[in-house]
Amino acid sequence: MQTPEIIEAAVQRLTDEYIFPDKATLTAGALTAALSAGDFDALNGPALCTRVTEIFFEHCADKHLRLIWSEEPQDLDESDSDALFNALITAENHGIRRVERLEGNIGYLDLTMVTDASAGAPAIAAAMELVANTEALIIDLRANRGGAPNGVQLWCSYLFPDDDTHLNDIYSRVEDGTRQYWTLAHVDGRRYLDRPVYILTSGTTFSGGEELAYNLKTQKRATLIGETTRGGAHPTEWYPLTPHIMVSIPNARSINPVTGTNWEGVGVEPDVAVSAEEAFEVAYRNAREKIEPCHS
């Protein structure tokens, strides 16, 4: 597939699915004009992806909307958005990088991504079992790049007693409908209730990681410590266009039931604003101070 065909395919996906149709139309026009002007003629694959992504952002300011270069070729006959994500998340241990019981009986979870619930449920249950007997929990999302909404739902469900908490809604342009996400009536492991939870954030925290933080903040179930997050609230599908190029199209948007809005473009603000480097120490000290009076 040559550059004109790549641009045409990306424009088609954009106009068919992007969550804001008016912005999609404007961006499609800008891409077509740039192609006609020869702006892409001298660009190799990675440079083309960079330039197209810049045009996307100039008109949509959406950090999920990208043309992506992959050094490893993808099988176009087998690759789809779910398969690509599941392969990535499995290779990264369902986003669970570290589980630890810290001194003072404080649990620590380091989550770099948010897994799909069906694939990652056993791993989530195992992680939560290892911190089940701690007296406070720190969930580190500072390196979290996002993931699946149903995975966010599952992680949150461990922190509430039943299925009565309305976490988030997602409106899909493709389906022209809204799906509600509530806490689940059943989880495989033990729930983590009636104990303090701290969420660590950074300017890198993105997408599903932001939703996890935002849900718990708006429900007043966790204290957020760190930096304002990156600001991406639009669930996205990935579509391979060539063996090395895919386009990511945000085709849905989050609607929080408490605020009526989301964190797109503005990020999730912490309750305690400190640098990402300081966030762990501040949370750990806060947790120790909160639980130690119970033992005196």
C-alpha cells in the first residue's frame, strides 16, 4: 500500500468512526489537502506516521488519535484491535508489574496497564489476594498507559462491597449507544473494603489508568497523590492499514455519573499535588500515619 492509499484508508476510518464527526470532517480535509500538495511525498513510514499524527492533533487535540509505526510486521489477515491488545497485555503480565507487602502492613500494586477483564481476572484475583490482609493499599499508576474499560471496572469492583456503585458510562459513536459500568456483584478474590486506598499519578498516566483514578476519586474511595494526568478519555480501536502501520481511532467517550464529564484534554487532578518522584513517599507516610493510631 502506497502513501495515497494509506491516507485514504486512515481518512475513511476517521470519518466513519471518530467520536466527533465535525472534527473528523475538518481533519480529513486537511489530510487530503496535504496529500494533494505533496507534503507526504518525501516521508518514509515512521516520518509519515509522525506527520499525520501531528495533523490529527492540530485539528482534534486528541492524544488517542494516531497513525502508528510498528517495526514488527503485523499479519493483516489475523490482526484486529482486540487481538493486538490481548497479545500486548499478556506479554506484560496483564499490566501487573509488582505486588508487595510493605513494612507497616501496607499493600502496594504497581500497574503499568489495565488488562481485559476476561483475560486478566485470574491475575487480578491473585494480586488482590496477596494484599488482602494489609491495612492500607497504594496503587501505583504513574507508568500506567491505559487499557480496557472492563478491566477498570474489575479493579474498581474489588474496592466496593457490592454492585451498587455506578462507575462510568461510555458512549459509542459506532453503536450510537451508551454502556453503563457498575461495580460487579461477583469477583474471584477477596474484596478490599473499609481501609484507605492511595492512587499514585504522573503526567504519564493515561487513558484507562486515568479512568481508574478518576472513578475512585469521584466516588471518594481513594486519595490521589502525584501529578495531573495526561488527559485521554476516549476509548479507541486499532486498525492495521499495512504490515507496519496502524491507525488508532477514538470512537467513544467517557461520561462520569458524578461529574457528568470526563478528563479529556485536562487530565485527572490529584488530591495531593506533588511531583511523581515524591508521590510514593508521601502516600506511604500518609498511610502509616493513618493506620498507626489504630494500634496505639
